[in-house]
Amino acid sequence: METLKPMLFTTLKNYSRAQFIKDITAGIIVAIIALPLSIALALASGVGPEAGIFTAIVAGFFASALGGSTVQISGPTAAFATIVAGIVAADGIDGLIVSTILAGIFLIVMGLCHFGSLIKFIPFTITTGFTSGIAVTIVIGQLKDFFGLTYPEGVSPIETLEKLEVFFQNLTTINIDALIVGGVSLAILLLSPMVFKKIPGSLLAVIGGILMVKFLPLKANTIGDLYTISNSLPSFKLPELNLELLQAAVPNAFTIAILAAIESLLSCVVADGMTGSKHRSDMELVAQGAGNVASALFGGIPATGAIARTAANIKNGGRTPIAGMVHSVTLVIVLVILMPYAGLIPMPTIAAILFVVAYNMCQWRVFVRQLKTSTKSDIAVLLITFVLTIAFDLVIAIEVGMILACLLFIKRMSDETQVRGWTYVDHDSAKMKEHLQELPIQIRVYEITGPLFFGAADAIERIIVKEFTACLVLRMRSVPALDSTALNALTDLVNFCKSRNITVVFSHVNQQPMKVMRHSKFTEIVGEENFCPNITAALKRAEEVIKTGK
């Protein structure tokens, strides 16, 4: 079982000065990357710009210090934007704080219960579907600011489809200046990586956006026009609790916890591939849980491992959790010194940054490949999850997607379970008789293949005994698993056979099915003597039953 020990303690054993310098350099670079992203994601989440920085500082520090990965960088991510915006709109900031704290507690419990490895059982089609769906919702949510539209007073759509509808209804209010600022910012984001390898495109876009609005005759809303900017440090805050708020927070917290677990562990897997290391998934869940609890108590929003920032950390030499902790400390310095200037950033530039974030997370190539290569049932799960994420929310999308995936899995497994009877021929079939084992007609043999579980229990009903049958042999060498529903069906079959004076003999029952049978006392019903190690022994036992009558 995986050890619950932070990777920080492991990496510091052989820590060198050279690696310390690399970690500091990587941490500073990642902090520069995280600054505009954290602000943009906070605004997309419906909270103030400081909340994004607070999240990157507090959650980033705790997740690195306690984490199960040596290189993971945590903070606000695009996956949470629409979820957080919905919580804030429905339950306010207190609702968000409670939901995030509960989500952190859920994550800690998941880690302590060693659920880290269970996250991989969420189907790839579901994660692809809701990730692509979230990307679309982010784009739709930023259309207003990118085009500089003006909505009528009191019109503040929350749902994604409502935002799209209101956007088209007010398309005539487009602000050309805002569109120019947004378009140039987007061009900088797309073209700068080709020219400037070390400088983050988002930072250049922010600088370019500020210069355009400040020195050119271009009028566009800035962060300072819509929000009050403060450079104060994160402060401890407890929410006002009540039963109604807690009840509303539980499903939101569960969604945040599941998404945080998936994102952080996926980021760890990517990081392992880049560094050749191996993360501790359970410890990472505990760390992400602690980071989220701390983030919520100090004015932040939900956080998880960020793949892009983690990759940037690795590429710039970061190899220990010290880099992630330096990233947080650097952001504290930036917050105190530069935060007031964040008010100058144009909203169309923020929208452009989020467009690129959405593009990077949408996995459209993977989405298209899935459509081309997957089975019809998997495509259905993918598309349904994708559409539900956009039309409703992530909670419904994951719930429906998981239910469909489970039902399809049950159907596939039940199709693999088959019951076949041995062929019986008469004495005149001489040619066939040469290839068949000769058995008394009173013995009937069925071979069962595949798992016997509730989805395939009806396969046992296909077993038929004749009036002259005295012994039924069930060959189970190809049955890897048995559950209580299928065992109940077998019990009914044995009881039916007993009522007809037919003895049931089992051949080659595997370890798991036998364990279930012994635990339920099924072996006593059948009789220990009627369990044989192979088909030869089973047929010999059947012949004894015919001769002796018992």
C-alpha cells in the first residue's frame, strides 16, 4: 500500500545547492506565468482578481509542501471557473467557502482511505467529454468582454446557454475598440511563443493590452473599472454557517473534490512522464485537500494541480517541492508590489487569455480521435457528457456519464458470459463419436464462461435438465468472478435440481467464486464432495452418482 509521506521529506535527503538554485529560478518563472492566469481565472469564476492570487499563494504552498509529487504546481484552473461562478451566483461567497472547505475535507478523506488509484476507473470518454465541455463554457462566458458588449441593467445570465442567448441578443452593442484590444491580445498570445521562448505570452499580452488602452484612443473596460483592487495579504476568514448553506454545499463540494482529484492526479501522471519519477497519489489527494481548505479560509477559490504550470516548472529545472513553494512566495511579493497595477489590465485581454486557456484544455484532437475510433456506445457517453456540461452543469454531466458508462460496462460484461451445453449425439453418429467423450445419457454437462454477476445472472436460466438427467455437471474453469446475485441464481438451480433428485457437480471453481460459495455456506448445500478440481474428476464423480444414486 502506498505510503502517506510528503515528497518534500524524500527529496531533501540528497538536496544540493545547484538544485536549490534551479528550483528558485523555476519557481520565479512559474510565478510570472501564474500571475495573469490566476487573475483571469478568478474573474471568470465571478470573484475578485485578488482571489486568484490568494489561491495560487496559499493552495500552491500547501500542495507543494505536503504533496505526493516532486514537481506539481497547484492553483486555480479553468476547470473550476464555471462551477465556482455558479456557486457564487447561487450561494454567494460564503457558499463558495463552505463548498471549498468541504471539498478539501473530502479530498483528505479520499487520500487517507487510499482512493488515489480508484480515480483511474473514471472512463476516459467522460473526462474528455466534460473537459471539452468546460472549455466551450469558458469561451462562451468570455464573449461579452472580448466584444465589449453592453447588457441592459439587471441582465446577468448565469447558465451557459443563457449567456449565449443574451450575447446574440445584444450583439448590436459591440465595442470596436474592445474588439481591437482583444484581437491584438489574442494575436500576441498566439504568436509570441514563436519569437519569445522564455517569456510567457500571457504576460506580454497583459503588457500590450495595458499599453493600448493607456496610450491609444481605444476605450475598453479594465479590471479597475469593474473591481476594487487591493494589495493586502490573504487574511483568515470563517464563513457564516447555517443548515441550508451546508445542504447546498455538499453536492458542489463533491463535484469540486472529484474534479480536483482527477486534474491533480492527471497532472502528476504527465509530470512523471516528463521527469521519470513516480508520484504518491494518496498523499497528493491529502495535499490538495489541505490546500483547498487553506485556500478557502484565506479568501481563495478551489485549486488543483495545473498541468501547464507544472510542465513549465519541469522545463525550467524545478525538481523538488521547493520550486512550488518559491512560486508561492514570489506571488506574495508580486501581490504587495504590483497588484494595484492589475486594475489597468483590459477585460478583452483577460478574455483573450481565457480563450487560449480554453483551447489548450479542450483536447479537440483527442475528442475527434475518439469520435473516429471509439465504439458507438463510447461515442454516446462522450457526446452526452459534452452536451450536458454545456447545457446544464458538470454535476449532471458526470452523474449521467458515469451511470451510462456503468450500464454499458455491465452490458458488455454480460455479453461475455455464456453458458454452453456439451453436444449429445446418438450411437449412429460414428464419425462424430470418434471426437467426443462418451458419457451416460443421465449426465448433462454445461460449461460457463465469463464473470457471473448481477448483469449476467440470467445466463444460469439457460441451463436445462431433462427428465432422464440424474447428474448436472457445471464446468466453471472460465468463471473468474461471482457475486451474490449470480450465487442466488445458482442456489435456485441447485434447489430445483434437488427437487428433481438431480445431483449438481461443480468442476474447477476458481479462487474468488469458491471464496464466495464457502462464505455463504453454498458449498454445504451442494456438498463438499461435489466440488471437483477438474472435468475428469467431475465426470468420474457424476458416474459414481449414477451408479450409487448419491
